[in-house]
Amino acid sequence: MPAVIFNFARNALASALLLVPLAAMANQSAPAPTEPRSAHFSEWAKDSSAATLQRKPGAVSEAEIRALMSSALLQAVERSPQLRQSAAEQKASQADIQEAQGQRLPQIDLGANTRAQSIGGNDSRRSNNEAVNLNMTTNVFDWGRTSNTIDSRKSLSDAADQAYLVSLETLAEDVSLNLIELEKSRRISTISQQYVDRMGALVEMLKEIVAADRGRVSELTQARARLLEARANMDNAQARVRDTEIRLRKLIGDTPVNLPDNENWALATSDLDRLVSESHDHPAVRQADARAKASEQHAKSLRAGEKPQLNWVVNKSTGRDDLGREQPWQTTLNVNWPVFRGGSATAAREAAYARADAERERKAQQQLDLEYETRTADQDARTLLDRADSYRQLTRETDDVRKAFFDQWYHLGRRTLLDVLIAESDYNNNRVSEVSARFDSYQSVVKSYASAGRLLQWIKGPNNS
């Protein structure tokens, strides 16, 4: 599509320039429009600092961009409640492991009771059985129930660790994309302001022309309409800047962000095959895998719990019998076998296995999604960068067209004002399209790293990868 537009603009430019000598030959028979007293309006379409964005030579290095993003990310990490929530969940999962490991140690219970009072019947005596009771139960053999429970908790802890990394990658992506979006919005806002300035100058020019030639009031009306349209577009652009600043302030606070003045950023796409391979090891994929293992180990623990459990029991009571003798220490081996639970144990085990299957399918789906998100982002980055270069060439051509149209309208009277306005609109739209495509390509580069789960390493730099 940009190639078609480029060819059209080139042809339009050739036809426009062809009219110049013809108009010069007919200049004596077709007088030029009345000249305003302000002769500087004849330079209205020329290049100036107010008419073009200053392009700096070279490009902003990737290291500079990474340093900028790293600085903003550090501020976002300090502010993020989501990261603090993930960190708290990590601590909780570690405590769950300790709770399961504690089941291997002797379980000691201490209790006490007062003397029992008999009520009713023929015997209302108070028995002398107030006592302190000590009971210690130690698991001897449980078919791996406790060890599977511990392994399940460790897998859940691993899932919590991966969830923290997912939150960190997501935060890095949000910060990076909003930084790029902010610079894109600011540049489009600047272009829109310059367009408003040019249309405003054109309106002022036409006011002077109309003061000398009332027959050209319609041209002034057309210019005013385009000025109002340009102001509306500028308001929209400025609103997008404010929206992006609000989103960025939510992430990093009120710290000002100093973005590079040069729009050429050396953000090149990485090796696609390597990124696709790394996307299969994304923290979100590892999180789903850990959850699947946790559910499977929990199911094994439930299955072991359905078998006989052998425990060593030691108890002691300070209570005395009817003859006043103190109870001795007692030790026993206790076997407990939950023979029938109404099918609840089997249902719980099947539910755990089903959750493990669901998490494995979630892992497969995430691998598929992340792989194609990476491929799409890489393709968009390459396509948008080529499109931005095409729009840059097209902008140069339409710049020549608008200048030629203005000269032919202002000096020779061989173009209508509508031609000039259309050429100006095309020039402005091409400038906006170039900036949009270029910064969208930068965002796609960031998305490709984020989809592969390597954005945080990329921001830190190759030495920390």
C-alpha cells in the first residue's frame, strides 16, 4: 500500500512541476491573484523549525533505550502492589511447605480436665479424676501420604515463584510500552500543532487577500474549516498524550521521564527461532507446569490416605483410679484404616487428577499462544519498520507536491486553494503515519521479547542475561 501511495505522489509531483513553465508562459494573459502587503506569506510553505520536526543524525543506541526502561522499571517495582502481593504469596507457599514437613515430627497434645460431677441417679458423689493428659502420636508408615503432601506444597511454591516472575515481566512490558507510546503521542501532538500553525497562518494570509478582493471569501471559508479540523485533531493528540501520562504515572509515579529527541531508535528484532524456543520456557508456562505437578502429587497423597496408617502413640495421664493409684505411661502401635467415606475420598482424588490434566492443557495452550504472539510481534516489527521508511519517502514527495501546489496557487493562479489544502492534509497525514508506524514497530519489538519471557533480561542487558 505505501508503494502505491508513493508512486501516486511521484506522478502528482511530476504533473505539478510540469505546470510551472506553462503557467509562466501564460502569465501575461492570466494575471496572478492580488498580492497581500505582507510579502513574507510567499514563504509560507517553505521549511522552517516550525514546519518540520528536526531529525537528528544517527540513532539512539539500544543500550540507551534499555537504560531508560530499566530506570523506569525500578521505580515501578517499588510502587507495584501486584508485585508485593506476589511476594506475599511466595512467603505463604514457603510456610505451607513447613506446615507439611511438620507432620513428620511427633504430634504432641496436652490437655486437662476437672473432676466429673455425677448428676441424677442414686450416686451423686464427685469422682476423684481431675488430671492432666499428655498424648504423643508419631506416624510410622503412611504409604507416602506425608511425602507427597510435601512435594505438592513445594510444587505450589515453585508456581508462586513463577507467578512473581510473570508479574514482573508484565510490569516490564507495561512500563516499556507506555514509554514508547508516550513518545509517539508527543511527536504526533507536535506534528498536529505545526499543522494548526500552518493553517492559522494561511487563514491570516487569506484575510489580507479577502480585504483586497472580496470575491475570494469562499477560499477563506475553506481555510477556516481546515483550521478547525486541524485544531480538533490536535486536541485529540494532546488528549492521548495526557492519557498515556496518566497510565505511566500510575506505574512509576510523578518522576519525570526524559525520552530521546531522536525518533530513530536502534531497536532491532532478535532471532525469531531463538525467541520462539524461549517462549516455551516462559514463566507462565513453568507456572502451569508446577501447578499440574502439585495437583498430581496431591492426588497421590489422597490415594495414600485411603490406605491403613500406622502410628506410634504414647500417652500419660495424672489422673488416679478409684483406689488412688496414678495412671502409668502407655505406648501403643495404632492402625487406622478409613475403609468407607461415602465415596468422598475417591471423588477428591479424581478431582485432583482432573485439575492436573487441566493445568497440563493450560500449559499447552499457553505455549501455543506465546509462540504465535512472538511470531506475530516479530512480523509486525519488521513490517511496520519498512512501512515507516516508506512513509518517510512519501513525506518527502508530498512535501514537494504541497510546495509546488502552493506556488502555483499563490503566484500563478493555476491551482485552487482546495488543491493546496488537500496537499497539506496529505503531507500532515503522512508525517503522522510515519511516526505511528515507526513507534508501533518499537512496541512490537518489546512485545516479541515479552512473549518469549525475556523482556526483563533484555532490559537488564546482555551482561545480565
